[in-house]
Amino acid sequence: MRALSVRDVLLFLGVFGLIAITGFTQSWNVALGILNMGLISAIMALGVNMQWGYAGLFNVGVMGFVALGGLGAVIVSMPPVNEAWAAGGLRVLLALAVGVAAIAAAIFAWNRLKNAGIVRPLALIAILIAGFFAFRGLFDPAVAAIEAVNPATTGYLGGLGLPVLFSWPVGAALAAGAAWIVGKTALGLRSDYLAIATLGIAEIIIAFLKNEDWLSRGVKNVIGVPRPVPYEIDLQNDPGFVERMTGWGFDPVTASAIAVKLGYTALFLAILVLLLWLAQSALNSPWGRMMRAIRDNEVSAEAMGKDVKGRHLQIFILGSAVCGLAGAMMTTLDGQLTPGTYQPLRFTFLIWVMVIVGGSGNNFGAVLGGFLIWYLWIMVEPLGLTIIEFVTSGMADGSWLKDHLLASAAHMRLFTMGLILLLVLRFSPRGLIPER
Amino acid sequence: MDLLNAIVAFLNFVFVPGVAYGSQLALGALGVTLIYGILRFSNFAHGDTMAFGAMATILMTWWLQSLGVSLGPLPTALLALPVGIAATALLVLATDRMVYRFYREQKAAPVILVIVSMGVMFMMNGLVRFIIGVDDQRFADGTRFIISARDFKEMTGLREGLTIKSTAALTVVVAIIVVIALFWFLNKTRTGKSMRAFSDNEDLALLSGISPERVVAITWIIVAALATIAGTLYGLDKSFKPFTYFQLLLPIFAAAIVGGLGNPVGAIAGGFVVAFSEVTITYAWKKVAGYVLPAWEPDGLVQLLSTDYKFAVSFAILIVVLLFRPTGLFKGKAV
């Protein structure tokens, strides 16, 4: 059984052709920008496809795991703020330890007091309340001290100052940790309860990033995350680079931007190929067949002695880790963490459109969906504007309808994405590259 | 005297906003729970249906306002509501015809319908943004306050003022009327009874000659009415911004699930549970504490969690209820 048919290869070529057309007609800078985000989108779609396509888990909290990956990029690669550490770094860690200890004590008490009747919930509540106040008592002054350190430029603990590439696995690990907590509590629930639970988790993670200024600078954003590739300005000041580019007949300024983007493309492509290879091997292994058996019939799989709950937790953590990895890569590409820009329509539901349109259950399908939907997401806006301009060309200039239509053209993309999703679900529910 | 001040402060900052918000959530949760009971899926497009209904009402309100029509002390939006409901009903009926019916006939799994409703959510969201834009829209008119803080202070001589916005009072009154009408319909009329029968046991209902398409159509019309009313009341009380309606989805679902999905009484109870927990946990109790315990002067705001964590509150309640009582406080449907 081959992984790709001729038709699938043509579909991939078609999408890359579309991106190449952008390169020829607009600029290669734009085309490479689409390609880079397309690579990241493809990785996110792979993560969601693991959860939904392999195991049938309905996770609509992708945004949260992506944002946690971004946090990973910040806490690994930003330089540490020594003053802030001196002001309250250890106290914050102590407060967090107290908080974790309180929760652990509560769980311990709950498990130990099985036959204690009314004492059991009372003890649980008492431990949690006492723990909460102890935590806040330690935490609040420490946070105030950290945030008072030069709030305009730092006001947070900073990171470890390591190379940014290290942050990618760390971002994945953060997302995996969060997924473990969510999975432990919510995975036993029915599919739509799990959906609501993950939706809630994602909102909480974003609220956390927006509020905990000591960790992520909140809505003040972290900018200037270090890069794994050279800066444009350094290339432009490098006589060797300028000479070579002029020799090849390129403008050094444009060439530097393209060279930087190509650097990212190479890195992202390497990660995508590695992940795709791993995902394909996993899917075609006995483990992958077991996953699909569980998805198709949980009861019989359980009767065959498969640990359904354990496997679900495993795949939920794996898929979320992949989303976290993509999140860290995205923050690296953007060079900044801006918690205010994470929106569920863009970071959760759009990824779902990618997986469904590409073909759930097929890794290549998810990757194709990632590229195609990202391309459409970018291109629908100018395309919509062109269409609206054409439609309104007969109207008198300055009429309110014409102005309104022109101003609203930007909102066409959500409508179009919904339409694409519904059309695919209706007429080709298995997606462009169906599961084999 | 201090105790009275504390009570007034509590009423002003916790109780009154909590009741108004709870009524809005309850109306939203009723819509979600009805869809779940009859059509058997979680409708992710409900928040955007509310936004569409509110938008239709707002457009009609603006037109009435431009004609100089007004209801005196009441907001003109009340007059525009029937038009908003009709527009929303047409939209959801068309959506059902073009989108959901196909999957119903196929007997698709509920989770597929949830994904389909995600697509509908995108389209409705885009539609609302396309028509009215993403900005804040103001459409409230009429009297702003029933009791303003200054009048209350002059009347009672207390240091704390009590403000009751007319929109908050209106929200509660309208919600009570709507809920009474809905329960009368579900329990006393033939159509309502056939809806409940369909929700309890689809096959048995079909055997006794209930037309499923009719039940489904009536459900959508009721849901459109509930969503439009909830959306308009929320917009009147706070402000209309398309994006906030999408964010209401989480507390609304939390309310419906906490009460027991598919159970209308539960949806109302759940709405108030979620609303009051959100308000009490994110309210800064410094003022109230200052009156009750004058000797204790807290440094901070005595706020358990910052306001941005209100999602965390809905979520925590949801998880606790699901872990300890999976069918909700009132017995919901477990599928």
C-alpha cells in the first residue's frame, strides 16, 4: 500500500504551484512568508490529526497549547532579568511550590479519607482554602516586586538565555504537561463535554498569559525573541553576502530578506519531514492499528484488553505536544509573544478546517490541508476585495453601500472558511486525501 | 449602619449584576439545551446566532429611531425585537434546511454535527462582521436608571449608593416572562408536549405520529427567539460587539451542562450558578469587608481572582460538576 497516489502528489504540486504563482505575480518575500506559516500550520494540523484522525478525540483547545509553546520560546531564549530574580524570583518559585503542595495534599487527603464520610469533603475544602491563602500571601508581594523592576522594558523574570532552538522541545513539553492535566480530568467525558472542557482550558491559558506579567509580560508583549537565523541587517552589512548577491544580479536588501526566510523554511521543513516520518511510522505500526481500532469501536477494543483510557491520554498528550512545538516555532518566526493576538477562530477552529479539508486520519492530508487553508486564509482577503471592487464598480463613488461593502471585504475570510468546511463535509467528508 | 452599607455595597456590585448576567446566561443556555434535547448535538454556533439576532434587532432599532419612534422610558429595541426574531428564525431555518437536515437524514454521529456547527459558526460570524462590522455599537435609549446612586444616597442617607440600571431590571423582567411562556408552551400545548415526547424517546414519538420535521422546525424558531432575546438583552445591558458573543459560548455551555444538558429547568439554574460564581469570585471585596470588619484593613483588593479569570470560574464549576455528578445538577440526558 503506497502512502501517496499520483492524485495526491498532483494535489501537493497544485498547492505549491499556487504559492509559486504568488511568488511570480506579487513577490517571493510574500510567497515565502505564506510557505513558512504554511509549514507551521501543517505541523499544527498534524497534531490535531493525531488526536482526531487516529483516536477520535475532539480537542478544540489547540489555541492554548500553541500559546504555551510560545511561552516556552520566551522562557528558554530570552535573557534572564537578574534584578527581577533578585527582587522576587525565588519567592515566586516558593509560592508555586506551596500551591502545588496544597493540591497534592488535597488529592492525598481525598484518597486517604475514603471511608471518613462528611470529613472527606470538609478536609478537602479546608486544605484547598488554607493552601490558596498561603499561596496568595507568598505570591502577591513577590509578583509585585518583580513587576516593579523597570516595567517599561522588563518587569518579568526573563528566560534562561539559551539558544532559541532549545525552546522548541521545551514548548512541546509545556503543552504536553498541560495536556496531561486536562487529559487526567476530562478524557473520560463524552466527546462534546471534552470539547467544551478543552475550549475552556484554552481560554484559561490565554488569560494566564495575559495576566501573569511576571512570567510573560502579559499584554505588554515580549518582543525581540532571539533568532536561529541571521538578521537581515547583518547580512546587508556583510560585504561577502552583498558582493555575491550583486554578482548574481539581486538587490542585496531584498536578497537578505529572502535569505532569512529561506533559513526558516529549511528549519521548519526539516522538522515537518521528521514529524511526518514519525507519524507515518506510528500510524502503520501495531500501535497505530490499535489506535484506529479503539477509535472505531471502543467497546470491542476494551474487550480485547486494550487500555482505552491510557491510550487516549497518550495520544492526547502527543498531539498537544506537536501543537506546542508548532507554537514555539511560530513565536520564533514572529520574534515576539503577543498574548492578545491569540483568538480561537484563528488558532483552534482554522486548524480544524485544515484537518477536515485535508483529510482526517491521513497525515499527508493534514499537511496538505495546512498549506492549502493557510494559503486561502491569506489570499481570500485581497481576492474578496478585488471581487467587491468589481461588483461595486458600477456604483456611484461615495455612496454608503459602496463604502460599506469595501470596508467589510476584509471579513469575507471567516465566511469563506466556514463555507469551505461545510462544502467539504457535505460532498467529500473524507477530505482531499482520504484515510487509507 | 455599617452593616447596612455593606449590604447595599453587596447588592450594588454583586447581586444586581449577578442577577442580570444570570438571566442572560439562562436564556442562552435554554437555547443550547433545547437544541441538545431535540436535535441531539452541542450547537457551537449558538453564540453567533445570538450575535446575529442582536444585530438584526439593532438595525431595526436604528431604523425606528430614525423615524422618531420611541417607547418613552423603555428602549426602542423592545419594539424591534419581533423583527429581529423573525430574521433570525429565517436564518436558522434556512441553515437547518441547507446544512443540518442532510446529516439528520443520514443519522450522522453527534460529533459530526458539532463539527458542522463549527462551520456554521464561521459563516454566521463572518456574516455579522460583514453586515455590521466589528466595532462597539450603541443602541440603548430610554431611561438609563431606575435608581441612581445619588438618589439612593439622598433617600436613605447611607454612604453607599445603589444603582439599578433600567436595562438590568428589564433583562430580569423579560427573562421571567420568556421563561414562563416557554414552560407554558412545553407543558400545556400539544406542540410543546410533542416536543418533549420527541426529546424523551424519538422512536416512540415517531410511532405515535409526531412529525419530526415539524418538531425540529418549531425548535429552531423557539431557539431563534431565545437567542435573539438573550443577545439583545446582553447588548442593551453591556454593549454590542460581535466578538463578545463568541466568548459567551463557554459560560453558556457551562450553564447548560451544570444544569444538565437537555433539561430546561437545569439551564436556568445553571445560568445563575455560573453568573454568581463568576461575579463573587472576581469581585474585589475590599469595600464590603471594610464595612463588616472595620478593624481589619486589608492591603489588597480582597479579590480572589482577577476579572480576566472569569472563564476559569465557569470552567472550574463545569469540571467539578462533571466529575462528581456527570448528568448535571438536575438530571440531564446522558447519551
